Amino acid sequence: MACVCVLGSAGDGAEGSSCLLLAIAFLLTSLTNLSKAWRDRFDALFFHEAARTFPERFAELARGVHTLEEMGGFFYTINIVAAVVSTASILAAIFVPSGSNLQIAWQLLLAIAVLFMISSAVNASKFVRDSMEEGSIKPTPQWRAIVVASVVVSLVAVFGIEANICTKGMVSNRLCALLYIGSFWVLGSVITLSKITRDRDEKRRAAQKADLAAATANSAS
């Protein structure tokens, strides 16, 4: 992504600096999420095996998972900031005057498409979790069709509009790179934030159920 910004056009300028900073932020966010995903996979395998081997200590294991999640507040904050900053960055790139020939109609159309993509990404994240999670109410075929269609239409709208305004020379090469990178960053940040928000809520409810089951068992004995 950073190479795209550097090779987009020659010379210095605010667009080039913004594009490079956005690419670096996208890279750092992606690496942070990748490292967290590896750590979460190890934790999931470990606690699954521990719960299978020591079922009588399930309540303690569930509380341990909840404690680890509470300690991960900094990671959650990073993704909230990434989602907010990425959305603000691409909207600023669309509307802030930069000497381009982009008309207000194209600006509004692209902004609406980006917001539609954000909404579709949140629904898609929930749809995937509901489809894979055991014991959850599975999405109906109608809802599946709506989610898939909204994701496809939103992605085609965002990147199609960006490709159209870039190929017609309405904006500079660096601003084109800024829009493309910003769109990918918004998409990744929103999906990740939606996922970890759902994970936090599920782990919190699991810990509460485990505490309630332990309290019931202790009172019964």
C-alpha cells in the first residue's frame, strides 16, 4: 500500500503525505489484528482442550477467559480508534477541497456508498458468526440473500465509483490511492471491530453463566 502512494505521482504534497500515513496506519492495524488472531487461536485451542480434560473446572476456565478479555481493553481501544479514524480519513479525502475536479454529486455518491459498505460489513460479520456459532439461531435463506447482496452491491458501488472517477481524471493519482487504501482500511477496521465487540459480549455472558452455575452448585451442596 505504501508503495502505491510513493509511486502514484512525483513530487511532494499533502495528498502524498496523507496517503503514506494512511498506508502505514493500515499496515500497523493489520499486523496488530493478525498477531491478536494468532493469540486468540492458541487460547481457543488451549481452553477447549483444558475444558475437555478437566470438565469439573469449566467455571474457573470460563472466568479465566473473561479475565483475559478484560485485560485486552487496549486492543479493543485500538480497533475503535482505527474504525473511527479510517472512516473520518476517507470522508475527509472525499470532501476536503484538494484542487480536484470531483463534483459534489460524485462526492455525495461516494460517501453514501462508503456508509453503505460499513453497514453491510457489520451485518456480514454478524451473519458469519451466527452461521458458525453452535446453539445460535441460524440465518434464514432470505436474510442470507440480503446480506450477500448488500455486501456485493456496496463493494461494487464503492470501488466502482472510485475506479470511474480515477480513470476519468477527476482526481490526482495520489488521491486515487488514498481513496482505495482508505476504503480497504474502513472495511477491515469495521469488520474487526464488529467481531471483537461480539466476542467480548459472548465471553462476558459465558463468564456470568459460569459464575451463576458455580453459585448454584455451591448452594445446593
